[in-house]
Amino acid sequence: MRTRILMVPALAALLAACSPKDDRLPILGEREPVTKTVDGKTVTDTAYYSIPPFRFTNQDGKVVSDRDYDGKIYIADFFFTTCPTICPKMKTQMKRVYDKYRGNPDLRILSHTIDPQHDTPEVLKEFAKGLGVAGEQWQFVTGPKEEIFKTGKSYMVVAQEDKAAPGGLIHSGHFILVDKDKHVRGMYDGTTEEGADKLMADIDKLLAEYHHE
């Protein structure tokens, strides 16, 4: 079965990186100039794209919002529990990431189901148990389908219905690395060891970036 690694075309075309300083990770997404007055002088600064507010329900039936990720580095992805193609590969690789950073208070994982009709909190709970995941560091969330699809676009990836696809749904195989300011700092092929290895190397780099500030 051919793996689908999909990004929103319009947003993918707008991916931009800030100039790396001290080998820092780029900030991806649209940038807008912001003009403000400082000490009577007009100053133009750059406003970087950030993930908009969200609100979902996790595997424990609790509400999870963007505010729970304030001051946290996190990895986002999209999946569904009955996915017959790329999801098992993605979860194998994400489990490697989870095991490496288990217990790290600065890092979280946020997995969004794109099949909320089937993937209830109870189903997600059993799925998490099957992976050996416990606690709140790795959240599996569900919610209204249109909200989940819209959230996929906010992460610059595809998550949508497709009757021609196995399972009737398609989604990106990317892992998205988000910093403490809700800026996207990297996108990785979540179906391969190489992609997960690159993600973990960049997580270490991002953790060090905050440590040295």
C-alpha cells in the first residue's frame, strides 16, 4: 500500500524559515510584518505563524485545550485507530519518541483521531493501553470531525475524508514539532525510523535552545 505523506498545498507553499542563528531550528509558516511605536519611533517586527486555539476531549474523557500546552514543546500528529495503512508505522515510531522522553515535563505528544465517530474516548483509552501509554504526557484526542479537519490545516497537513482511500479517510504521515510559543519548528516523516530519528535530534536541539535562553 502506498504511503501518503500529505501537506495542505496552499500552506505548504507558504512554508518559510527564519534565518537560523546559532544553529536554531527554523520557524515554519507564514510571516507578517507588524508595525508598532516604541519610544516614539516606528519599528517593524515580524509576527510568526502560531497554532490557533483548540479544544478537544482526550482518552480519559477530559477536555484538552491549547492552554494545556502553554510553555510546553509538543509533537502533533493525525491518525485513526482502524487505519489499515500508515498509522501502525507512525505509532511504532512515536512510541520510540515517547519512550525516550517519558517523564520529561517539557515535552508532550498530541495525537488527533480523524474518525471521531468510531474513536470515542473509551476506544482511544484502549488504544493507548495497547501501546503501553499511561498518564497525560501523550494525549489522544477526539472531537467534532470538522474541527479536527480544520485543526489539521492549522498544522499545515491534510486530514480529511476520501472514499477512495483505505478506511475512507486520508491524513498526513507527518509528525509536527511545536515550540513553547505555538510555532511550528519542524515536520518529519512519521512512517520511518529516519524521520523519527531526525525529530528526536531536533527535540534535543529545541530543548537546548530553551535551556540556554
